[in-house]
Amino acid sequence: MPLTLTVLGTASPYPQPGRPCSGYLLRGGGAEVWVDAGPGTFAELQRHTDPARLTAIWISHLHADHSADLLAAAYAYAFGGMTPPAPVPVYAPQECARRLAGFFGKPDVDFLSGVFDFRPLCDGHEAQHWNLRLTARAVAHDAEAYGLRAECQGSVLAYSGDSGPCAALVELATRADLFLCEADIDEHREGERVHLTPEDAGRVAREAHVRELLITHVGPTLNRESATARAAVAFGRPTDTAREGDSRIV
């Protein structure tokens, strides 16, 4: 199976009609991975696969617009008849299990162990599922956050998660076939480097020598078309806009 990306949601920082927050379905080499679980993405996930078939879930960071629908998945798996055949590995920052347990008022993070297998991320973390390799890199944000490099049978997808400009992001994306990158803000506030402007996204893609840039997570001060156009000028190579429901072979 070739490496394929399906866009479930792109909105920041809140879902909009027809536009959930960040979430993607990554398929390749026999694996199916839900990457980021923003509000609304669990419903969209069901358009494309049976959630009980997921090989893994990968969460870039614990801000609600990237992780809140883990709660929807927990209800579906534990109480809604979607129980997976084995606990689904959840690759996420260390606090993920505790936060989810806290919502249910449970002090013991193991209460969902029958459906989720929490595995903490760290810089350089690698996971192999069939012929799909997932590598995490710590990136610059105002919370513990990771970008993702997914490799399958010679194809490479890089995903920024939420990040400001940083060397790790360039390294993560180096010579990727597709770079899925946020362009959340119009300009930087003084002293803040926790998100990317469209120009930042284009520059990172250019420095990393990626083949194609796909703009996502465009914030409310921008619109997707103008953000993509600005990123394309800085990149100078093929640049497109991530849209809900789109699928593409990497």
C-alpha cells in the first residue's frame, strides 16, 4: 500500500462548519494511523475507515485543537461498540493519559488500558508499524510538541504539528516528498516564535529541499488561499492547500 494522506481537519484554533480542527489519516505499508485528534476529526475519520482498525494514534501536542477528540474515541471504544481487537497504541506527550483520565474523574491512568496503550513521545522517538516508520522531533512551541516524519517504501511525509521556526523542523522535513505544514499567523509578535507565518512555512520547505508543500492549520487572521499563495512565493515550488476530505498519494 503506498503512503497516503487523507485530510480530516485543518481549522485553528476552533472547529468551523464543515471544517474540523487538525487531524489526518495516514495509511501505508499495511498501517493506518490517525495523526492528531482535533475536535470533529473522529467523525470525519469514520468516513474513511473503521476506527477499530487503526494501527496507531499519533498526537503532536496536547492543545485541545489537536487532541480533544481522543475523548470521543475513548467513548466509542470503551462504551460505543467500537472496541478494537487490541489496545490501540497512542503516541503522545507524557501527560496525555493523565489528562484523559482526569476528564473521567479517574486517578488511575490505567482505567482505559483495555482500549488505549499510551506510549510517551520524546525527541527522536521511532515507531515501526508494518512498513511504516514514524519518527518524532521536538519542535518550538509553547507546550511539549513534536513534528512527525513518516517513511514508507521510499516515500516520505513530514508534518510540522504546531511549531515556530526552528532547526529541528528543517531537519524533520529534509527531502520529504510532501511537507504538511502549518501557517497559523500573519506575523510574529515580538518575542514569540511558537507558530509559523506563510513565509516561514515556505522558507522551511525551501531550506529542507522538499518536493511539495501542503499548507494547513491556517489561523483566523488569514484565509487559506492567501496563506498558500504567500507560502508558494517563499518556497518557489509546488504548493497547495490542505482541504477536508482530500486524499493524496505521497
